[in-house]
Amino acid sequence: MLRIIALAFVLLSPLRWIYVVDDAKCNGCCNCLSSCPQGAISIVAGNAYIDPELCDGCGTCVNHCPRDAIYREWYTGIEEDESEPGTISFSQNPVSRTSVTVTGIVPFSMVQIIDRSGRQILQAAADEDGHLSFNMSDIPEGSYLVVTEQESAVFTAI
């Protein structure tokens, strides 16, 4: 029963992939502007800006950027500085591919780690202190989503 609840949370949550612009790489050439079918791209302070509320994650813009300044990331609708104290956090982020400890989880709740393709790579329960430690040595580099029944967070494995 608990596994079904956790899966339903993932499927019904507003978490989704969106595209964002690396301001350090963008030169404001505007090649991506007309490529977006959602009209999510504008120029702000000389660089492209993708509105996360309008981006549907199609990725069309990526092919039009000559500087590889557009990349994909999880969108939760919550900025990092808006999170409440006691929410999910990591021993380090980005995470070196050895081990990581996730804290701020409701004790004994189920935790899922999901890769970019949406595939679950780990499911485990937090301990009595709300911590979960796991080995990262077999996990490829990239961004991963940590999902509990209450919230979610993203970490990057390097």
C-alpha cells in the first residue's frame, strides 16, 4: 500500500523537467526565441530567459542554441531559498559518487531516488532520525530527484 502511495505522489506531483539558460554561456543571440512553441523564452538583461511556468520541457530550444547554454533540470515550483527549515537536504550537493546522506525526511517514511528518465533507482526507508544514507558508486553522473510522500528535492552526482 505504501509503495502505491509513493508512486501516486510521483505521478500526480507538479515535478517536471524544464529547460533553463546558463547565463555564463548565453550571448543573447536570440536563436532560441522563435523556436519555443510555448513562447516561454524572452531576453532579460541581455540573455535568454526561459519562464519555468510556461516551459513544457519539449527541448526544441536546445537545438537552436549555438553555445550549448540551455540545459534541463527538475522544476518543483519552489525556489531553493523558499524552502522551509527541516526540509530535505544533502550532506553535500553536488554529490561526489561515493555516498550521500539525505536528511530532513519524516522518520521511517519511504524515499525514492529517480533518474532523469523517470526510472526509480532506489527505494528505501528513512531511519528513526529522518536520515537515509546510500552508496553512489554505481550511479552515473547527472541530476536525480529524491521523492518522499511529503516533498521532493534534486541533487547532482558528479
